[in-house]
Amino acid sequence: MGLAVAVCAALGWFPGPLGNPGIGPFLWEKLAIPVGLIVPVGAIFLALLITDRVYREGRYTGREAAIIATGFSTVSATFMLIVASTLELMDRWTLYFIVTLVVTFAVTAITVRIPPLGTIPDEPHEDAEHDPEPEARGNRLRHAWDEAMRALHTAPSLPRGTWATFRDGVLMSSAIVPSILSVGLAGLLLATYTPVFDVIGWLFVPFAWLVQLPDPALAGKAVSVGIAEMFLPATVVASHPSEVLRFTVGVVAVSQIIFFSALVPSILATSIPVSVWRLVVLWIERVILTILITAPLAHLLLLVV
């Protein structure tokens, strides 16, 4: 499916629902091409932050890798600017950025201790021998320096390390991009042409009502479409008069982290032991927790700041 969409997009032909600017062109121009280029190029400069590779080498357990991938792999600050601009929150940018950062960490701190993340085996990759982080004793600064020097002496040369990470990046891109053009497409089609997310949205209405968000039904629908694409919640409430609602939805869009147009295919392209159903359950948990934490803060801070 991803191959068929890619061929159509490369030829500039978007038949049927693919012709919707928010579906076919969006997937190809805003997601597939940038991700396909950024992943291998970025891998060159982020040799120590390729989570999947560290997991396969035995230095992360399955649970640790899953926590990093699903708890901290959120969108960039640049994309947060786009969300804030769409929601007319640029005059609150500093507050929005800080609250989003704090809430994302707080939600992750909670979700790692409950299922489904809490039930992932704390074991290394099946093809690797576990090489855990040594426990620091005595002077931590000295210990950190010694570990850094030890890593430096055992690290491969710059050309060899660069080539290895670039190769891994190309291989990962070849798995991610087709998934974006298939799994991501399915999510966007459901969000645009079916009432699926209207139904899912009712799951979050009680929590929106509990924290006194204006228009709880709209809030529920807005946050529910985030699982298809993280930018969609902002488009649903962009013109709403309530700044509290727009601010809360803006934080949820980033803190939820799990969305099918990019992150889910990226995780599924790795060997990290996180299935689709676990990702969906984790998404529900993150959305609910973010609403419960952010809305009271928005009610308080938007009146004070």
C-alpha cells in the first residue's frame, strides 16, 4: 500500500481521497520526504542516540528502550511553534513550551510504572548479552569522567562510526516511509471521512468535564484525532474562543507522543518490543493524564501570567 501511494505521489497523481491536500500531499511532502531525508542524515550526528541500536547491542533492556521511544520521542520545538501559531498561543509561547515540557515528563514518569509499559520484560535483546550501566560509587563526577574516557577508547573511528549510523538510518528510513504512507494514510482517512474519532472522543469527554474544560465534547473529539496525526487536534479547536481549551489541546498534541502518521511506524520499524495494541493503550493513558494535569494548570496560569 505504501509503495502504491509513493508511486502515485512521485508521479504527482493523487487519485480519489488522496487528492485532499490534507491527506496525499500532506503525507508525501510534509512527512514522507522530510522523514526519509532526516533519519539517515540525522543518524550521522546522533550516533549515541539511536535507541534501537543501543537496545540491539544489549545496553538497553526492552523496557528501557520502550520507555525512551514512547516517552521522550516527541515532536521538535519547531513543530511546537507551528502548533502554537495555529492555536493563537504565540503570545504565550514561553509558558506553553515550559508547561508542555513539564507535563510530558510528568506523564512519562507515571506511565512507566503502570501497564502496558510496566509489564514489558526488563530483559535485553534476544541476540545480545546484557551490558547494564555500571552502578556509580563514590565521587559521581569522577566516575562519569572515567566512563567517558573508557567509552572514548573503545569507540570506533569517526569514519567507521559515521558510516555505520548512516547505514542504519537508511535501512530504518526504508521501513519508516512505507509505513507512514500506509498506516498514516489509514489514520488520516478515518479521521477525515468516518465518525470513528467522534466515537473515540467520548472516551475523553468525562475527563474534560471533570477538569472543567469548555466544550468537553469538542475537546474529546479534538484530542482523539491526535492518534492519527499530532497536528490534527490543533485544527479542530483553532478558532475556539476559549484560550484554556486551546492551550490544553495544544499540550495534549505534543505530550500524547503516539500517533500513526509518523511515530508508530517508526517504532514498528525497530526491534523494540512494543506492539500496536500497547501503543494504543499507552496513547489513551497519556491523553487522559495530560488532560488531568494540564487543564488545572491552564485555568490557573492563564489567569496569572
